[in-house]
Amino acid sequence: WPSARGPASISAVGFALTADVIGAYRGYVTRHAAAERVHKVLAFLLSLPQGPGPKGYAGYQGFFYHFINMHTGLRYRNSELSTIDTALLMAGVLTAGQYFDHDTPTEEQVRQLANRLYRRVNWRWAAPGTSPLVSMAWWPKRGFSKLRWRGYNEASILYILGLGSPTHPLAPNAWGAWTATDHHDLRDFGGLTLLSFGPQFGYQYTAVWIDLRGIADPFMRAQGETYFLNGVIATLVQRRYAIINPHGWDAYGRNIWGLTACDGPGYVRARFHGQMRQFYGYVARGIGKQNVDDGTLAPTAVIGSLMFVPRYVTEATQALLRRYGDIIYTRYGFVDSFNPSFTDARLARTGHVVPGRGWVDSAFLGIDQGPIIAMIENERSRLIWRIMRGNPYIRIGLQRAGFTGGWLDAHTARGNSGRHAVPGSSPVAGGRALRR
């Protein structure tokens, strides 16, 4: 928002479905109202035509286009068929299907629709040729992108979902191929060893749905760490970087930080304290594997990391609200981004400049709000983690990737049977509903 004539991001729909579950659990809406909303979304998604043509379709082989028309649900302009955005959608689809387990007609249909949507995705097709690595995108006329999901990034959720599929699973060696180059991305930050990605969202997205505490794959076991601990280190590194502030940007400090993919004032050069500096529009800002920092900060980079370092993130969130809340926290929560160092209103290509405060974006993004509300709920009740620990596809995907330890071993020892109870709510089916 605002984008009345713009597209819908299919990954934002996955986050929205997860938010619907949280809304029902917290009583923001009734369970019935949330189930009706989720049913409407899932039924619509399943009804959309799939095919190889450039027009008149919402996706192909079970995948969806990155952007679809807000009203028709069909491909938006020349958008690519996105493997990662479909994976994020499916994470939300499975969350909803797992949570709504009551024996009512609506919730029964939610489970069936979620199951059909996930099982329809042809993950193996998205890894063309002899390589087990998944392509980033596909176009009707151009075919597959030559770029593959390789090395540590947000695609861990994609490979876990792809490996867990009972219908079109990825090759057994897909996870090993994805992690094969990870040793190149191990970096030392003041004594902290980080498997580096750069933008903070790369550490967050999988952790929204999967409880990574205490479980590890072969690569992380060799490091004596877990992907959850890696997220903790990444968050601490971001905070430390802002305190050091090597570029001298305004406002940076112990409680003002947060680099991730987000909007910016524009691809322009502007004066900052008498010096010409380069600023950017939408770009993946971060440190480590990717180093981009033009003074633009994103609240979702902070709050979406709540589970990693609760104390520091809470302090930073309070500081954001106290110092900038009147301009960056409005109708739908936090805007995508802001930049206290960009002050030339004439050069701003997006958003607007608030005199004496800097540049502020005008957009609210579902892929920002989704991690924020999900990580807040995971900190409060572990809700999404508890739900997805009971999902058979997630468990199988993790096991096929070589994960062991913690809750995963405990769940296997119990025989993977029964219902997985979520404190404070009705029980969530431990795979019962999705196997129907």
C-alpha cells in the first residue's frame, strides 16, 4: 500500500496467511472469520489457471508468478515465475492448513486446499538439467534463469519445502549442492564467525516458520553452530556495525540500525555534510557477503530479528518509535524504510523528505509486516514454530536435508503421531489433516 492499481506480491500472500493465523490465535478476529478469509484466499489461488503461455495464467507447474494482478490474480505484466516467492507463499499455505484443524466444513476445506496447493508444486521441474539446484526464475518465452539458488541465502525454506514434497521432491542431494559453497562465506566480525549473506531478511525468512534452535545440518554441525545462532550473530553484527558507523551516517548507533532489502530515495548522488555521496533506490542493503550502505534503514530488519536478540531488538524498536514514530509509524505500522542522512527533497525519486528529519518512504510492504508480526508472536508464544514443528512436510524436508538434534529428534522418537498442542489455543494437527 498504496498500490490500488499495482500488483500483489505472491510472497506477501504467504505472510498474510500466517498473519491470519496469528489474528485468530490472538482474538484480533474470530477463528471463524479468519478461517473464512483463509478459505477464500486458498480457493482463489487454486482456481487460477496454470499454463505455459505468457498471458492468461497465474503460474505454471504449481509455481506462481512473483507479481499477479490484484483483481484477476493473473500474471502482472512481464513478471517472472518466482521459485522463492512461491516457496514463501507455500510456507503460509501450510501454516494455515496446519492451524485450522477443527471439524467444521470451512476448516476441513482449508486443510484440503492447502494440501492440494502444496502437493501441486513441481519442485523437480524447477531444477532443470542434471544439477539439483533450483533455478531462481522462469519466463514463458525465455525459459529458466541461468542463476540458481546456491550458497547461504533466504532459499533454505525453498529447499526444505522442495525436499519434503511427497509428489515432486527435489533430488536427495539438493541441500548438499546448495550448501557446497558455504565455506566461502564464513567471515570473522570482531571475533564472531558468521555464515554471511548480507541483507538481514536472508537470516529471517526461514526462521519465521521453522524453529532452527538446537537443530543443524552437516555443514553447521561441522562449525559447531546452528542456523539460529547464525541469525543471532548476524543481528549482533548489524548492531555493532551501526555503532562503529564507518561511513558516518546520521542517526546510526546502538539503537538505530537495520540493513536489508528495501526502498531508498533513488539512484542519485547528493551532498551529505558537504561531501557527495551515492544513494540508491530499491536495493539489497547489508554487510558481509553483500556490502551496501547508503544510510537507509528498514524497521523490518530490526523487528523481524526479535527472536534472535530480544533485548537489543526491543530497545531498538522503542527507540525507533520514540525518535521517528511520528513519521515512520502510521496507518499500517512501519513504512518500508527511511534515511535520516538524505535531506534534498529535489532529488528524492520516491517517498518524501521531512525537513530536519530526512527521507521517509511512502510504501508499506507485506514482506516487511509479515516477519514483524510473525516474530513478535514467536517471541510471545512460539506459535508459528509450534505449528510447523507438527507439519510432516517440514519434518521430512529437514530430515532429508540432514538436520538432526533438538525438537526434530524428539519428534521422531515419539513416532510422529498424535496432535501437536499449542498452549492457549485448540490443538493443531500433527499432520493428520494434511494427510487426508
